[in-house]
Amino acid sequence: MKKTGAQIIVDALVQEEVKVAFGYPGGVVIPIFDVLYDTKEVTFILTRHEQGAAHAADGYARATGKVGVCIATSGPGAVNIMTGLATAYLDSIPMVAITGQVASPLLGTDAFQEADVVGISRPITKHNFLVKDVKDLPTVLKQAFYIARTGRPGPVLVDIPVDVTRGVIEDYAYPADVSIRSYKPNMTGHPKQIEKAAELIAKSERPVIFAGGGCIASGCHEELKKFAETTNIPVTVSFMGLGCFPAQHPLFIGMPGMHGAKCANYTLQNSDLIISVGARFDDRVTGFVAKFAPNASIIHMDIDPASVSKIIKVDVPVVGDAKNILTALNKIMKPRKADLWNDKVNGWKGERLFNYQPSTTEIKPQAVIESLFDITKGDAVVCTEVGQHQMWTAQYYKFKKPRSLVSSGGLGTMGFGLPAAMGAALTNPGVPVFDVAGDGSIQMNIQELATISINQIPVKVIILNNSYLGMVRQWQQLFYNRRYSSTCLKRGIKCPECVGPNECKKKYIPDFVALSESYGIPAFRTDKPDEVAGILRKGIAVDGPCVMEFIVSTEENVFPMVPAGKPIDEILEES
């Protein structure tokens, strides 16, 4: 079958069952877009910026577990997706990015819109390719999707010069399967290591399960729940793992780390065994590594051997897919009754994992998140931007299902939430999709309101407006004597006048309601605590996208908080 490179690219999307792709056209990718024009199997969403396209593909992947796809042109188009690739890379999200490149003879000549895309993206992709011969294109595309979705998932970039896109194969056939000699992910877990883990669990007196994003990737939530209930072991879940274990389950003890629950931090620090499932012990969880869980042995189950003992020395490594490992472990685990350790953990837990001081005069951001959960009952996909609102969402929204939280964890990418919510909403018809945002982060990719409006993607945007870059301002308050340098979004470099609520006369910069309406999106605003639930219900009832702005307490902080470089049981609380 005779096909051009452009036709091969689009056929690969069809063969890999890609239903939605995101991107932005440009000179060297016109042949691809010309083929997409007549392709019914793939819905293409034109974003307003390539970074938005990358985050939308990421959100699509997080919400479905399938490979997200974005397409960008050469030079600035390709460079604009790099933040999205880095975001996906650190959070192990399966993506394939297809970038156009200048013609092969021009490579290395500083041609118009040429950039070393492979070189730039090498540290922030799982793998990347530069295709110089159209005959290699089918195999490369098959390998790209395979690498992206298998093992520890991640983004793969395929850079394609325009002459390859225009080139022709006379006897084209898309490969039925793929085999890469140097890439053979171990999926099962060694039986002897699983037995060692079971023996260590049986002997422990103060065990805790630490579940992470790998549980979401492997789809092992049912196996995890069975394991926890059989053994009666408390479960703490990393930010990236929220939803893999029901937050209202009696064994759930919250998220650990810098802004985690005191209960989770104390349990980890006082345990004699940590059973890590798909978590990588990042610095936000461990705090000061030398004092992390000083008396605990560690079992580490992970698909990625490079993550094992990378930060914390592990006693029993089990390399493989978490679902397969837990399935094998559940067959040999003996039931364990709740004991004094469970009582101690429940004492730390108390009636609530997190607390804040309510107010009748100003909206507390935590109250908005609590109200959102009360209304949705957890039956929603909640995306976030990055900042204080992200942590309040993690603390106060009780995630009960996997893939119901979509947020940038490892890179902490501001501007992620809105386009990611767009991608998530296109995969979840009938399921409410929210983007919880701050007034700073939302503006980093706010142009995607146009994409949402034109395509009537039913994203409900919740803006918690405190007039600051809140997380940085919090650090300035706590550790820099309230010197709010360049964190006030109304005044800029210095902000002596804005300490305290509602003292800045310049009220709305920008006016999010007017801005949203200019995009054709209904919008509502309130600064009254008793109107929060009503505004949320009103926004949810809108048929299509909607923006809801809540003017919240200006200097509200995220607590608990472990200062940087401290052990995770040295916790600051609201004074």
C-alpha cells in the first residue's frame, strides 16, 4: 500500500486507537494537518498554545491511562511543548509528541525555525527519535507508543523532518507488534522477593503501606484495598497516588510529607516497616532524608529498578508491575487483626485529618473545596493548577477513585490545570470535570478558555482568588518577615499596602468574570461565605464550560507544613 509519511503518521494514530489529539499547525507540519482534514477516526483539538496542547494530552492520558498525543511544528512550536514533556516525564505519564522539523539537508544549518529538538528534549523524555528516512517511520511510531505506555510510562518525542513527511513508501504496512532488544520491562516481580516481603510483613509490629502514583498507572486499586484489609495495615498515599485508596476508608491516614497529614507523617516516622507500592520517596515526602523513618525496614515494589534505593535504602526490593506483585502477595498473606499499633495510629488521626479556622465574614479556600466534595460526593474529575489551592484540594477533597485527580506533582507546573482539564473532559462524557485554580496560575494558560468555549468542552473552572502567588507569599510570610516581594498580583514588586484582606483598592486585575464572558463562557463571582455552595451548584448546572471565582481570605496558609530540610515529624501548625 502506497502512503506518504504524513499518511503514515495519521494511520499510526488510528492504529493505536488515538481518539483525540491536540496541537497547533505550522509550516513543516502542514502535510500532517492536510491528512487530518479528512480523518474521521481522530478528533483534533486546536489549542491556543503548544504548551496547552501538551498539557491537554497529558490530562487526557492521566484521566484514561491511554497514550496522550500532541503535535507541534518545528522551532518555537516544538520548544513550546517542552514544559509539558517535563511535566509528564516527572509524573510518569504516557505521551507521544510529534514534532515537525526542517528538511533533512538543512539540519544543523540554523535554518528558519530549526531547533535541536532531540537534544533539548533528551533529559525530559523517556525516549526520543529523529526520523531521517520515511521507511523507518512506521517502526519508529510503533516503538514510540510501546515505550510510552509500557514499564514506567513516560513521554516519547518523534521529530520528523518535512521531507520525511512528504516522502513515500510503496509497500506500507503498520507493524503488528514491536520488539526492542534493549528494552524489556519486568512485569511480574521475583517470587523469592515476594516471599521475603510476606515474611517481613508477618513479623512487623508497626507496619504502614505507602502507595504512590505507580498504583494509578498499574490499576492496582482493588488489589491494594484487598491487601490493606487483609493485613489491617494503615495506608498513606502520596499526592500522585490520591484516589488509589478510598479517602473515607477507615485504614486511610492521609497524604504524607510537607503539607501532609500529621497522622501520616507520625505513622511513617514511628513505623518498623514501610511497604511502598509504586512510590518513589521524593523529597516532598521524606523531608530530611537522614532522619526519615529511622527505625523502619522498607519493602519497595516498583516497575522501575532505577527508582529502588535511589533516595532511601531499601531492604526488600520487588521490581515489577504493582498489580501483579500485589496479586501474588494477596495469595500468601494471612489475615492480621487490628492491634495496639492501629489504635495508636487512629489516635493520631482523630476525627479529621486536616483542620482550619472557619469564618463567617470571609471565604476560606478550604471551605470551597469541602463544599465541592459535599456536592459531588467524589464523583468528579478534579484537576488543579499549582500552588496553595493544589494542596488544599489534596487535603480536603476526599478522592475515592483512581484517575479522579489530575495535577502536576513532580514538576509543579503552573498553568497545567486548565488545558489538562480540557483533555480530561474530552474523555469523561457525563462526569463533571473541574479545574481548581489560583488567580496566578490560571493566567499562565488562560488563552485555552477560547479552546474550551469554541469546542464547548464542559470544564468547570474554580478560581480561588487571594490576589497573591499564594504559596510563595506563604513562605515570605513565615520565613522572610512578610516581605512580599513580587507576589502581590495587584501591585507587583513591593506590597506594604496589601497585608490583610480587601485593603487594595484595585479590586479585580483581571476581572475574571468579564474576561470569561468575553470568551463566551458564563461566569460567577462571590466573596460571601454563605454563597459558596450556591455558586458551585449554579456553575455545575451550566450546560457547558463555566468559571466560578471565589474571593478568598488573603493571607490564608496551607497547614500543616514541614519546613524545607526538616524531618517530617517537625510540623508547623496554624498559630
